[in-house]
Amino acid sequence: LHISVFFFVLGFCMNLLLPQTPEHILAQTNDKAEILCELKKEHVGVYWYRWSQERQNFQFLVFSNPLGKAMYGTNISQEKYSVQGASSRTSCSLHINHLHPSDNGTYYCSISWSSQLLLGTGTRLVDVLPLPLKTTLAPSSKKPLGCVTKSKAASKKGTAPVWLRL
């Protein structure tokens, strides 16, 4: 609720001044993802949010200032999310580790500029797929070497069938 009020008070503007790449991510459980946000305005730091379609809310993930100091949202793990490049005036990236299906959603970078909160174009984490099931192969049967069928053995005149020579 406090985030919704925050957006309402500051203004909420999706803006092409903050393009994000990629647009979509499809990953597997435990994979990593990186989202790049291009910054084309002066800023005092970069915010990252996730919109959850399932919960119908924005979740504040992390704020990183130009000095590289990060402030994380409630129950957000520093091991899961990290930000690089907030000190840059041109780009910033969010790194997500150990992906899990609960990470699905649309991720937005954001900066505060001229009493507005500019929101990036968004990157949709489409689906985090479960790990593939481990398959075990049945042991391969080893055929005896030099085995000849009866019909082949019978065609060889003057030789005893292989199974008799053993």
C-alpha cells in the first residue's frame, strides 16, 4: 500500500527514457538473469521493482545510489538481487540469482527525476521452468563377442557352430 501511495504522490510515468533489455526472459530454476536499464536522465540512484500479476502489486526490490550503496526492500535477499552500474550515468543492471517460479513477474527500473518517478519499459520474466527430471539409463546389455547365429554357422561348411566351440 505504501508503494502505491508513493507512486501516486510522486507521479507515475512509464517513459521511453528508460529502455530495458531484454523485453522477455525465459529461464530454468536456479538460473541467473540480468536486466539492463539505459539511463538517459540525471539521477541520484536507481530503484528496481517487480510487478506480480498473481498478487497484483509492485514490490520494491532494491535501490542503489551512485556510490554503489544498496538499500533492499523488506525480505529481499542481497544474495538473490544485486545491482551493477548505478554509479554510471548511462546504464544500470539488475542481477537475479537462483531463479524460482515465484520470481515470475515484470521487472522495472526507475529513477526519480523532476518530482516524477520515471519507470523503465519493463522486462517480463515469463516463466521460470522447473529443472528437468533426471533420467537414468538402463544398463546396456553386452552382447557376447563373436556370436554367430545358427543359420550363419550352418552356411560355413566344415566348421562347428560357435556355441559348440566355446
